[in-house]
Amino acid sequence: MNKSIKVFAPATVANVGPGFDVLGFALNDIGDELEVSMTSDDKIRINKIEGYEDLPTDPGQNVVGIAIRALLQELNLDQGFEITIKKRVMPGSGLGSSASSSAAAVYAANVLLGNPFSKRELVKFAMEGERASSGKAHADNVAPSLLGGFTLVRSYGPLDVVSLQYPKNMFATVVHPQIEVKTADSKRILKKEVSLEVAISQWGNVAGLVAGLASGDFDLIGRSLEDHIIEPVRSVLIPGYAGAKHQAMASGALGCSISGSGPSIFALSEGKTTAKKIAKAFEGYYSELNIDHRVYISDINPEGAKVVKVSDSVTGGSRKTEVRSRKVQ
Amino acid sequence: MNKSIKVFAPATVANVGPGFDVLGFALNDIGDELEVSMTSDDKIRINKIEGYEDLPTDPGQNVVGIAIRALLQELNLDQGFEITIKKRVMPGSGLGSSASSSAAAVYAANVLLGNPFSKRELVKFAMEGERASSGKAHADNVAPSLLGGFTLVRSYGPLDVVSLQYPKNMFATVVHPQIEVKTADSKRILKKEVSLEVAISQWGNVAGLVAGLASGDFDLIGRSLEDHIIEPVRSVLIPGYAGAKHQAMASGALGCSISGSGPSIFALSEGKTTAKKIAKAFEGYYSELNIDHRVYISDINPEGAKVVKVSDSVTGGSRKTEVRSRKVQ
């Protein structure tokens, strides 16, 4: 019973242009890894956090412990876990850092417990990590991190997560200018009311985006990646946003918008060649601005959270699938 | 050159639950018919309006004349037409009555002129009929009336009309309780501002509806047919709305909402058997309330505006395709 597994849950892009609070998709390669094993007691112990060591190891303060607790509570179970977190998604990047950890945590615990829940059912437990991290139990990052692909959170009451169809040859290029945007700031500046007229144009674009994804109409996807509500307000917090977007569009992007609440920026494209061209443009642009940055190229990750290594002390056997890291030079 | 054609353009259901001002679909069988021929002068003459004879025959006052004028203007052409209108869609029904006439008018003129425009290009001319009729150049009725199927008006600037995928076995049951709802009233009572929170739930439902239509997921279509913005306000103008909706849902409808700005009510269902059951329930319900009503059952009309008869005085030939009227007994 002393099985240890290593799991990976991807970083994610939430909002996706007009789809504020409802749409999200999963990236490849970049994501958090957790090594988790069950213990013989009922304690959750976070032994180590690699990467961002100032995050709390107290399981009551870390989204990993909080999300697993939510899962155990539903099962009415006292079970201990030993956890090492390999944090690769930078907190505050706008790439679903806390969601990646929360998703990996509940996914690992579920596998070790013999899969009492489906991946879809795990979303609500991972959301408790989001509640702890941001004050609101968002699902738009944890859903794609767990399920992979392009997801829609249609409703929270009841929770209704839909996996959307999307074209195979779609790529995302993401740039993370490494400046801090306080999520609280990016939330506070949003208005609580919007004009009906602007709201109508927003759901017209959401409808166009979902239709374009379903039919593989890249041109429609591009035309629909307009956000008249959030982008105009939040983009002012991101240095160089307008210029970066201009660079992406000039390099052939279908559209370009803010990832999550920023500061990361994503662009969608048809095919990897264009995605690379956009990456190069982002790279050059932020280098010239002298702003530290990271650039990622990724197709849409179709599988979400996954086991990358199993070590079983009973058999001594070990399966391993290495997760490669892909970065632009 | 003295060809006369008879065209049909279907009645339509606009808004479709959460898709206020952007979604619409075409019905079968019910729609307006126009008999149109070109004249040797530059006058547009409306000879007769069958069905609703109090509508204006002055082409400058009738959407038919106004829409054709918009088309001719784009071609920089002075061409006369003689028109007989067979009006089958009751004005003020919420079933796109003026749109049906406008769509039929521009479609007929375009055919007689040798198809200088595609059906999609005709939308903007038919919209001028809508502008004259309601004060706003809406496209959510004229687009499905011209193109058929399920349409999205993603944007007005520039105009972007998208034909959506939808499942074959989907049926609409429509009840038109014959009470007058002034469109001006139904517009005035809408608030100009909505809360961001409610707007988010609305575009979540729009996304779910489009995704469900694309993947043929009837259950998702049903869950997404929620409208938290318009229905709560406008439904109070429709006598018996809550009861009618309850009847539809109890009869197996996927969802039920207001058609256009009402008073017609539509329900969607999987398969004709359920659609008939809903029709019977609507029928019984409004009979008991002693409110005059009409009930229609229709699958989604895939083709939109069409020629039903061509008479050519040169050859004396005549092709005729009769449009049947389908009504619940």
C-alpha cells in the first residue's frame, strides 16, 4: 500500500478573450508536478516545495492540502498523504498556478485511493483550492487543468463543466512578462455593471468562438477573440500589452488577449509555424523593453492531469514517463 | 423579361433563450409569400396584401419596398417591381413577421435580377426593412429567414452572420397566444445595464447552447436554454407564460422561452413525438385559459428563403412547388 506516484497537471489559459470566467484551455509541458504517497496515519504532510520555496508547507495554508481535504471530506475518510510539490507555474503569472497545484493534488489522491471519482467530479474539490487562493471557488482554470482540452464552465449552480470540441492544429503562444499584477487589483478595477449593449456583443463573440472551435473555422475563432469588457480595463496593468498584441497580430495570430487576470498574454494560431513566429515576436518585443519574460509554445493539451511515474514498494517496479519542457530559445 | 416568381421566406424564432439579439432559427411552412415580377419602369408597386390588409401598400411605408430599395441602391439601379404579398406571419406575433416579408422581398428581387448577391449579402438589405419596422436594423430574424437553419449574428460592426451546426432531430413547438404585446413596451422594460455576474452566466449559457447544438448534445442544449436577463422581465407581459412553460417542460421539452419579444413562446425538443406532445399541452392550456392561440410544430428549416413557383411569360412555362401549411388540429 506504500505506492508513490508522480502526477502532472498543466498550466491553463482562462477567460480566452470574450469568455470571461467561463472558458479555459490546457497547455502542454508547463505545469506543476506532485510526488504523492499514502501514509499509515491521517496527516497530510507537504515535505518540500521545489521552485517557489516561500509558499506555505502547512497543508491548511497550501491549496494542495486544502483541495485534498475537500476530497477526503466527501469520502468521510481520514487518510494521510506525503507530498512533494515541484512548482513550475509561477504564482501570479495568470497561467493558473494555484489551479495546477490543486488539480494535481486531487488527481493524485484520487488515483492513490483507487479512483472513487471521475476527473470531472474532481473539479469541485480542486475548486476549494481556488477558493482558498483567490477568495472565490473558480473552476475556469482547474477544469481544463484536470480534464485537458478546451472547457466551458456553463454554470456554478449546479456546477456544469463542458468539454468543447476544438481543431487539432490550433496552437497557443504565451508570453509571461515577469512583473507582478496583484489579482486583487485586477479584480477590483472591473466594474460590477455592464451595459446590455456591450454584454450582447460579448456573448455574440463567445458564441462565435465556441462555434468556430467546434467547426474548426480558424477565421471565425480569430474574429471572435474580441473582449469589450475585461481587456480594456485590465490590459492597462500589463506593461507593453498593446505593443505585444500588435506584434502577435502582425505575426499571423488569429487573436490575442490576456491569460487569466494577466500579466501573461496568449495568442492563438493555426499551425506551429505561425505559433513560433509569434513567440519570436514576443521574445524580441519584451527583450527590447528590458522586461524579464518567458515564452511558451503549446498546442492544446488534450488529456489534462496525468500520472507520469508510479513507484510501488511492494513490487519494487517503476514506470516512468518523462515530461519534457519545451521553451523558446 | 416579364418573369414572375413566387417566393417564400420563413417565420423565425429570435433570441432563443440566452442568445438575446444574436441567435435565431428558421421555422418550416409558416412564412410570408411574395409574388414578384419586374416591370419596364422604375416604380415599386405593391398591388395587394393578402392576410393583413391594413398594412401599407405604399412601398416607402412597407418593409418590402424599403428592403428592395436598399438592394437597388447598392446596385445603383432603377428597376420597377410589381408585388403581391401573401402575409401569413401575423404582425406582432414575435415570429419575425416583418423579417419574413423583408427577406422574401430582397430574395425575390435578387433572383429576378440574376443573383448579383449571395443570400448572406442580402441580409444587410433586409435589415433596412427591420430598421423601418422597429427603429433598429436587427439581423437576428432576417438572417435565419434568408439563410435557414440556426444563425448567429456575431457582430454588427462589421456585420458577421454565422450559420451554426445543429442536430437534425431537433424540433420546435411554438404557441402564439393572440394578445398584443407592443414591441415598444417589451423594449422599454429592459434595463440598459446588467450586473457583470448575470452577464457571465448568460454568456456561459450561450456558449453551452452553441456547443450543444454543434455536438448534438440535447441535454446540454436543454440545460443551456436559460435566460436570466430578458425572460424574467418580458415574460410578465405574456399571459399564462409560466404555466405554458411548465406544460412544455412537463411534456418533455429540452427548454422553453420567449420567441423574439413575444408573445409567442417556443419549446425545443428531441424528436417529433415530443414536439407533438408539447403542442397538445400548449393547445389544452391556452384553450382552458380562453385565449385565442395558434400552435406550430416544425423542425429547423434548413434552406430559408426559396422560390416556390416560376412563371415565365416568354415560354409560358410554370414550375410550382406548393408550400404546405402544417398546423396542429
